[in-house]
Amino acid sequence: MPKMPDRLVLTGCDKKTEWQLPWFLDTYYKTNTLPLAIADFGMSEEMNKRVRSHPAVFCVMALDPNYEGNIKGWFLKPAALIKSPGKSVVWVDTDCEIMSKLDPLFNLLQPNKLNMVKDHPWIKRRGENWFNSGVVGVINKPEILGKWHQAVTENPQVGDQEVLHSLLNPITQMTYINELPNEWNVLRLQIEMDGYTGPKKIMHWTGEKGNDRIRGLIKVSEFVRSM
């Protein structure tokens, strides 16, 4: 694997979500030149070969679910962050639409913490403070990242965000998490249900309804390219 620069953007997927990856790359490279690494959580051989030959993809990181405690999919996110080279790394889920340059986001990162946006829809509906793991920034490898990886390895239930939440209380949230502005991870429910009208630098199309929105965006993009 080539030596990474100081700033690296990271994403990852398996066979189930790899259909989003070409669209993700299109949206990313419309506005960004920062190097991008892709964590292979079990992609098909065809997709792996496709992204490895992509001229703008910096590298593909192989993560073996058997080696990583026989966990799959999003539970490998902390492992990918740990294994990724580079001083500052920002993870972005493949169901996120990149709508601006990410360089300013790196300027907001704090060391020794997970840098994340609050999950405002979950806060509203569950009555407690949550952070969304669709966008996660780190400088080097903070202690909480190792704890998160260990927890998802030992008990990979529900989702990586839920596991992280279970590790924290209001005091340790302040210790281990730096809150990023909402615009860096705007959730679908905020737009469709909660009346959010603020800026959007990363639009996170969550859930099955979000997948439908992405499929619609892909069709529009394919139509435009065919004109």
C-alpha cells in the first residue's frame, strides 16, 4: 500500500452496499481532490477490480472479516479507521452524497476524540444524546477508537453506532467526542420529517427510503451522461 498523505478520506462497503460505490465516487470527485481509500468489507471480485483500476482511487484496503473477529459490514468501520494510514482520516458512509470540498472539515478535527455530528432525529425521538457514525473523523488513533473496535468485535449487535453509544455516558461523550456542525452530516429524516433548511455539505441518505433516493439520483446522473 502506498504511503498516505496527512489527510485521507475513507469509505468502505461489502457486496450488499457496493452498488452505491460508483455513485459515491462520482459525487466525491465532483468537488474533491483529497486522496480516497476504500475498505473492502467483502466486495465482489468484479467491484474490487473495478475500483482498483479507478484512476482517482488512492488505494483499496483489504479487511478480512474472519481475521477481524468474523464481523461484517459496518461493524468493520472502526477496524478500517484503525488500519488506515495517514495522520488525519475522515470516514464517510457510501450512502452519503458529497456536496462540497471536505478540506474545511479536516480543520475542525480535534485529537484524542471521535469527531462526529449529532444524530438529531434520534435525539428527538429517543430523548437522549446520540452521535451519527456516518461521518467520523480522527487524528491518529484515539483511545476511544480502540474501545469501539473491541466492543463491536465482542458484541456486534444492531449497529456500530448503537455499540458506540452503549460505551458512553454524558460525561464520557464530552471526553471522547467532538461535535461537528450539522452541515457535515445532514440526515434524510431531518429533510423529510423535521424541517431542516440549513446548509448541506454532506447529505446522508439513510435507510431503505434513502436507498430509493440514491437510485433516483443514479438514474438522473445516467440520463444526463447519455444526453
